[in-house]
Amino acid sequence: MMNYRNFLVFAGILGLVACGEASQTPRSTPGVVEAVASTEALPAYEAQGVISGLDGQILTLDHDGASAAGLKPGRDRFKVYADVLAEAPITPGARVKFQFKKTPSGLEVSRLEARP
């Protein structure tokens, strides 16, 4: 009976020690999304072009460039969000005027509208 009691006390102490170590180790959650810095304060540049394609949030544009932004004429991929796409023509071949920002993660369209 004494050995059984000693075993239970020993197992209880080990359990408490293991719980203390587990609560001190940092946990990484794989499904957590990192916060993205706001792009509101970044300067916006204007350009015009033709929509080449849309794949998810990536809009490919053939554009005239924007010298103020250091963007040469050509084809570039821009990140675009649903609120911008909701008001814009998104068919390939559509002629558009757009406003974009240079963010740390790449080019981002902030306004998109049809052009005659």
C-alpha cells in the first residue's frame, strides 16, 4: 500500500512539472494570418493600360508606365482587392485608367476605372 501511494505522489509531481514546462513553451499556430501594414500613407501614381488577365488577387496589366514611380511601360502584375474590382471592368482586353501604390510586397492597384 505504501508503494502504491508513493507511486501516485511521484506521478502527480511529474504531471505538474510537465504542465509547467508546456505552458512556458511558445506555441506557433500555423493558421494565423500576419497583419499587413496599411498602405494609406503611401503615394499613389496614375497610369493607363489594358487588362491582360486576372488570377485571384493578381491583375496583369499592359500599361504605359509611370515615370514618377519609376515604372517603365510594359506588362506587370499588381495585387488588387475586391473593393477595387467591384467597380471596375475586369474582362481581358478592357482599357482602363488605374491608380497604384508601390508597397513593400509589390505593386498594388488602389483605383481602377474604364477608359474610352
